[in-house]
Amino acid sequence: MRPQDILMPVPAGLCCKPGGFHIDPVRPVERALITHGHSDHARPGHGAVLATQETLDMMRLRYGDDFAGSTQAIAYGEEIRLGDVTVSFHPAGHVLGSAQIAVTCKDTRIVASGDYKDARDPTCAPFELVPCDVFITEATFGLPVFRHGDAAGEVSKLLASVKLFPERAHLVGAYSLGKAQRVIALLREAGYDAPIYLHGAMEKITYYYQERGIPLGELRPARGVKKADLAGTITLAPPSATSDVWTRRFPDPVTAFASGWMRVRARARQGGVELPLVISDHADWDGLTATIAATGAGEIWVTHGQEDALVHWCKTKGLAARPLDLVGYGDEDEGETAALTGEANGGETTA
Amino acid sequence: MNRFAELLDRLAYEPGRNNKIKLLVAYFRDTEDPDRGYALAALTGALSFKHAKPGLIRDLITERADPVLFGYSYDYVGDLSETVALMWPKAELPGHNNPPPPTLTDVVTTLRTLGKAELPAQLARWLDELDETGRWALLKLVTGAMRIGISARLAKTAAAALGDKDPHEIELMWPGLSPPYLDLFAWLEGRGDKPVNRDPTPFRPVMLAHAIEDSDFANLDAADFSAEWKWDGIRVQAVSGRDERGHIQARLYSRTGEDITGSFPDLAPSLHLPGAIDGELLVLRDGRVQTFNVLQQRLNRKVVSPKLIKEFPIHLRAYDLLGDDETDLRELPFTERRAHLERFVAKLDDPRIDLSPTVPFASWDELAAARADPKSAGAGDDADAVEGVMLKRRDAPYLPGRPKGPWWKWKRDPHIIDAVLMYAQRGHGKRSSYYSDYTFGVWTSGENGGDELVPVGKAYFGFTDEELLQIDRFVRRNTTEKFGPVRHVVHEPDQGLVLEVAFEGLQRSPRHKSGVAMRFPRISRLRWDKPPREADRLETLERLLMSMTGN
Ligand SMILES: [Zn+2]
């Protein structure tokens, strides 16, 4: 069977005909397999949803109890037979509960990796390499200028700034699912043990991380705290909030933004960021290319992001590669990014 | 270097003045000598070394990266130095004893003395050793494109704040200080005496010009600028002052602040009034400026013999006055400094020192014409020593370094192509009886497979009166068709007139069939000797266009 007979892009998303399901569908379908909880991958209104427990929980938090007709949780490594194919979920290292989905039909295995990163993250299971014949990779940071470096170094930049400006508040723009919790965990690892403040939109999901046993130290809502008391503190907020009237409650705030896009100055300046922190939920160029090579896949399908450059790289390495035209991805928290960068084309993503 | 780069990076994003000062003070406090001194020099524009061309940076990356990936990356990032800094491949250095990254001091002191040929390899080594931000700052520094977003004044204010001093105190002593400012920092930290500006003839960091690009003119108003010839000599600063006993001392500095007084003993007596002149060192014979080749024979001589002095009489052509006696004029607008200069030179009344004349113009086209033909635009017999024009904003103070905007240099280094005369039109006024406006073309592949000429521009000056007569005669005898005032002139591979056309720049132009438009084209020679088939092709212009817009 040809790989494209197992999985093929259709307007609703990646469709597996022999298995009777879609992966991360952007339109309501009968049966959906969801890689992770970001809103561009996990949408409400499907008939049946198969995902990790964490992803199901996050969808419930976000969309309410009846976000799908029925749900089924699958553990990492567990195999489930669906129609003519076998599927299994494997850690993607992207956010808590994120998974790559391996679809095996006869002796052909395709791995749809969703969003992934191979860098260390104390808030989720590390990326697992799944050998396969066809590897479907994202390309959010698919240019060699994107090398994210050590996230701990970026966090120490933030802490140095807090030390230098004790009379100012530090606002860190970070996506509310995954990035915010990772920044908090990294701050704790760096020895920062003061309370960390949260924008209201961050609270539910962050407390959920704590419930799942991720230690994040003392967290407080920023709401209701006196302005003067916020001097010298760190607050996590969705990126859109950092350019909002909401910031007026903070004393002379330093606006930071934790994102892989912060690597490029024009992007950081565009958003009016004063302290760019290069911390990404996605693999950087070195991560993408190393992962592609390590899967052993002879064929690479490249989706959402800088497909052209990554496809070119694959070809120079003798790999069959093509861009996979999937629409609707890469706009998690679209509103947030649009507000921050002044772009509303949806080409932005969780980063 | 990484620490300095971090500072620059942070300053670039921080909008608040007081916060910038705080960042600077923290840097000065936490950084050792002499690094912080060189940083202060970089921030105040007091560093000078020969800058690397963007082409060199591009070569470095294309040797190391897939050109397709570089192309995608450059498109995305939009800045050459930043693209290279970000995608520079991680060095695979042998063993574990990687050299420590260079300090700012390493970089500055090395660049001062490094030969041009050694620059690429040295840059590559540094790029291997630095992190992303360090590489970015290094490339900005060596290409002279560092835009820090703070003024020299702010940097000095921050230095003053380090020692809780009044910034004005630093301004006053500044001319007597030089990088890495060890005495200044010692005083600021209470470890040393206040540096006194005892030097009666201090060097003042010079103001440099940016090369003007075609696209710059659109945003510039001719009325805001004053123009003067760009002399092909040596930029110098001639400083006179009174020593403690009231005697006049004179010193001549190169533009980098090197004391070159000893090489020009014949000029020193002419500097008999206290002041600081910015000007061009030239050799004049019988009142005529000699070419750079002549001047060169007076340079780098160990012994300055009376014979040499006599054969190569030195001259200072003054174009700015930075100080008049004790008064610092640098904060004044150019027009006011120019007025001071004119009075100063008149008072000097010395045959070895004169004023660089201004070039009157009302529009950029007029100035372009003057620049194309300095001889008839006032430079007269000195035209051979003119290498272009300088544009100076009338309202600009004298700013050390190379600030973008106030000063531009517009060199006379035209591009040349051989084109074929295609159409001619009668001129206006005095020229109304002559065919003096010419449309010319170059070869390109036609639709039917053969070559055809495509018009690429029009020129109506650059030729001598005699040449105008010759072309006019040629046009009248070789007209193939007439359309009103326009004549089609024969332009076949073996029949026609080849014009050598000089021009200043190229732009893409959808309005022209060729897709390119020339800036200030003019006829530089008539190539009666050349058959039209040997004229240039459109591809040559396309390539030139790529190389002009490519970096
Ligand atoms: Zn995601």
C-alpha cells in the first residue's frame, strides 16, 4: 500500500481512510485522533475523540464537558486497532500530554508528529524517537536562522533584568498552554522562589499542570494586587494582554515575550517587546533536521511553517520530501499573536 | 564581546531613557577595564577602523552554508549581518580547549592593525567563538552599521552617573580623553584624579559621510543641503592651541586621530591661529590641485627633505571649523560653522590654507550635472582632483562617527556600458537646432530567436560641443524614420553608432520595456571604432542590478 493511501490531506485535515479517522481535524468529523491540546489541533465538535488523558482534560477545560460525542484516553505506547490500521501515541515533547501518532498499515508506518521539540522541558515527557517509513514533520522554525539555544540562559536574562530593575514589574508574554508553565518551571530551576503572578486567562490551565504533579512553586493571581506590591515581581500573561490596558496595573512594566520568534529582531521589534526571550515549544532547525535524520524515514512530508527550506534540505540529504498542504494549523492563540505582532494572517503559531 | 553584545541588544529594545542609562551604568560597573572603555568609545563613535564590506560577510557565509537555505533565510530575516549571525554554523573545533570568545578589546585592538587580506579569516575565527548575539554585534561593528539607538551624550551621561558626576564635566574633558579611558574610569570610581584636558591641541573624533544610494534621493530635499567638491586628497584635522605659556602649538591629525604633524613641517607655520580645522590635505602647484598620485609621493616618507617640500608644496583646503580658539563649534548647525570658517580662513590669510568652495545647485539633477562635469561647474582646472560631491545638511551639528542622514558622499564612480544610439530628438534653447537628446539601447534575445536592441535610457549631456556636432551630423545622415521631433537612427549589428554611457545607478522599472532604468546617464565617449554588434547586452545590466541590490 502506498503511504498516501494510508494518510492523505483533505480539507478537514489528515485523513486515514483505512482506519476511518482524521488526525487533528480542523472541521468536525466522525472520529478524531488529537495530538495535543493547542486550539489549532484540538477543536470541539467531533463525534469520537482519541487522545492522551492530558489532552482530553485540556479540551474539557477549554471547551466544556460536551466538547465531543465520546472520548477515549490512550496511554503513551499503547496500541489500538482501528479498521485496517494500528495506531499508537508517543511523547512529542511539545506540551503536557502532547503526542506523535504512529499509524501502521501492513508493513508501512507513518508518524504524524504534530508539534514537537527535542529540547528539554521539565513540564512534559521528553520527545520519543519513533522509527518509521514516512515522517510527517512540522516546519514552524524550518530555517537555519532558528536555533533556540539554552532556555535556561534566557531565563537568567529575565532574572538579571528583575535584579537590575527592582522597582519595575516584569510581564512575560507566553502562550497559556505549555509555554507559561515551562517558563515558571525554568524560573524555579534557576532558584527563583518568590511567588509568581498569573493573568486570569492562565490560571485554570496552570493549576491543572500542578494537579498533574508538575511543581511550579507558589502562584498567585495578579488580579486585585496593589500596584506598588507588584514592583520587582514576575507575572505570566497571554501575549495579547501585554499590550493591553490590563498592564496599567503594573509599575513601569518591562514587557518580555517568550517565543522562538524572538530570535529575529524584526519580529521582536514589531511586537514592541522590550525583553525578547528565545524559548520555544517547537524544535529549532537543528532539532528538525536531526530528528528527521534519526527517524530513518525515507520519505518526509513537511507541514505548517517554512516548508520550502526544510524540503530543500531533505532533498540535499537524498530523502524524498514534499510539502503537505494542510490548512488551519499554526494559529493557536491566533488572537494573541495577531495582537502582538500586528499580523492577522494566521501564519503565526504557538512558538 | 558577548557581554557588550548583550548590552547593545538590550539597549536596542529598551525605549526609556532612564532605563537605558541604568543598563549602561550596570554595564560600566560590572565590566573591567579596558573593555568598558572601548565600549564607551564604540557608543560615542570614538572608535575608528576600516570597515568590512557587506560582500565580504556574504562570501564568508556562502563558503559555509547552502546558498538556497541562505537565500530563504536572508529573505526572512531581511538583514545580512543578522542572517549570518543567526545561521553561522557551529564551529567544529578540535579538542575541548576551545578558545574563549574574543573580548571587545581583542576585537577593537586587532581591527586597528589588521591588514585587509587577513580580515576574512580573523572574522571567521571570531564568529566561530561568539554566540548569536555576539556575532550580530561583531558584524554590525565591523561593517560600521551599528545603530545603537543612543546618543554619545547619553553614553557620557551614563558614565557620569557611574561616579555620580555632572555629565557636563565629562563633556568638557572629553577632547583630552582617548579610549579606553582608564583615567576617566579611575576618577569616576574615586581611584584617581580628575583628568584634566591639558592638551592644547586635542583631536576631535571626525564626522564621516554615508555613500548615497539612488533610493536615498527620493527622501531628501535639495534645499536642506549644501554641496561642496569631494577632493581626492587626505582628510585631516589641523588643530592649533595655546600651551601653558601662551605659545601657539599646532598639530595635524589623520582622520583616525594619528598625529602626522611631523610629515608636514611646511604646513605648521600656517596654523597660527587657535582653532580646529577639518579639511583636505592636497598638493598645489601654481595654484592648481594635483591628483592623488602626486600627493601620494609626499606620504609615508621617513625623511621630509627640503627638495620634497619644494616639489610637492602642501596645502590645506578647509571645509569645516570645529573649534574657534576656546569655543567649541560642533553643536552649531553646518551653515553657522561655515560662516565661522569663512571668517577664520580670512583672518588666517595664509596662501597655504583656503576654503573649499560650495557648489551651488537648486535640484538634484543640477547637482548631478555639476558632479558629472566639475570643470564647468566651478572646479575649473582642479576638476581632475574632484572625486565627487559632498552633501551636508545645513542644520546638522558636527557629530562624531558616521551618523546616517546629515552627511552624504556622492562619488564620481560611474558605471559604464556601451550602448547603441537608437533615436535622437532635438534639444531645447541653444540646442534646439541640434539632435542632442539620445535614446540608446543594448542587445537582448528577441522573440523570434534573434537579437534585438531594447532601449535602456536617455542621455542629453556628457559630450563636448565638438562631439555634439559629430553626433548631430550622424543622426541627420542616418535617419531611418521621422516622428515629429524624433528621428529613428540606424541601429543594425553592423550599422550604427556606439555610445559609451556612464551612469550612477540602476533600478528596476516596469515602465521601461527593458525593465531597468538608469540614474543620471550621460555620454562619456563616442565609440566610432566599435561595431554595434559588440555593444553590451541587457544581461550585463541585469547582473549589475543584482549586485547593486543584492546586499
Ligand atoms: Zn502546538
